[in-house]
Amino acid sequence: MNNPNIRLLHRHLEAENAQDLEGTLATLHPDCVFQDHATGQLWRGHSGAADHYRQWWTTFDVTVERLADQSAGWPDENTFIAEATWNGRHVGDFLGIPASGRDIQQRFVVVVGFRDGLMTSERFHYDLASLLRQIGSNAVPAIAGLPYSTMVA
């Protein structure tokens, strides 16, 4: 497949893993949307995307990689779906749970949209209970009050 979105996706992941906010935002459409289905959070535009990345980088200090047993594919030239893994350490408050310093390896699925040569969306699906267990919490905290929450109380 000769899809220019492949190169864009590689540039995006390189910048994201380097925690290069400017480089990451440069790969995103101004009207981008980020949706974390596990927590019910939704971010819009470059300022929302910046908040999304800051939240993950200051909470988990993660990098993204695809493991050998994880799949990815292009259902069409403007949509990418992949299994991937966040690798990192719990370094900041997450859902009211203070930093534990514990390592995490969290598998997730992401659906990425493209338009006008830029990424328009990322929708994340992962097991929140698994992530909470890895950082040492057995409770699922209330998430309706999160900033950017789309959950209805």
C-alpha cells in the first residue's frame, strides 16, 4: 500500500514517544478529536490534544509500541486500526490515585482517522480495571467528574 498516511503515522509516533508536543501536534488536523473510551474523556482541537498528551505523559510517562503478537490494518486509506501497548511507569495522579512508581504495560486498541494529510482522530479502547490493578488500586474510582468527561451522571 502506497499510503502517505503511513509516513504521517510514523512521524506522529516518533514525536509522541519523544514527548515532543510541538512535533506531535504538527501531525494533527486543527479539528482533531481524541476519545478515551475507558475514562469517558473527549478532547477537541490542538489545545485539547495537548491536554490529552500532557495528561498521559505526566501520569504514566509512557511510550507506545506494537508487540509481535499485535495486529494492525487499514480498512480504507483514511482509517488505521491497531493493537498496541503503552509501556511506562505511574509517575503522577491518575483518577485520584497518587503516583505508585509501578511499571505498566497496558494493551489497547486505537482507531485513527485521517483527512487533508493529517490525523483527525484517535479513539482508544482499553481495560481500565487492568490498568488500575497494575498501579496498585483495586477500586474503580468515580470518573463522571473528570475534565473533558462525556459520561452522564
